[in-house]
Amino acid sequence: MKTKPLLWALLAVAVPVNVSSSFHFGGMRETLVSVASGLLTLASATALYLTRVGRSRQKS
């Protein structure tokens, strides 16, 4: 399954939206947009981290 391009696209859109939300919105709308784009950023970055190639767990 090829999900990495979608995750990168979501990350590439969510970061600028999160950064610019305080300039374009105000009040409750700013908070909602910022929280939504922040969660999307964290989720896509985490998914990309977990699906990276060469990931191995070391057993103690």
C-alpha cells in the first residue's frame, strides 16, 4: 500500500496552515483551525516515522 505520498502531502499542507492560522483567522475559528491542523501534523508525522524503511527493534 502506497500511503507515504498521501502522508507527505498532508504534512506539507498541515504545517503551513497551522503556522498561518493566526494571521488569517481570529477567535474561536483560529483555535479550531490550529488544533485541527496541529493534530493532522502530529498524526501524519507519527505515521511517517512508524512506516520508515529499515525500522528495526532491538531486543534487550
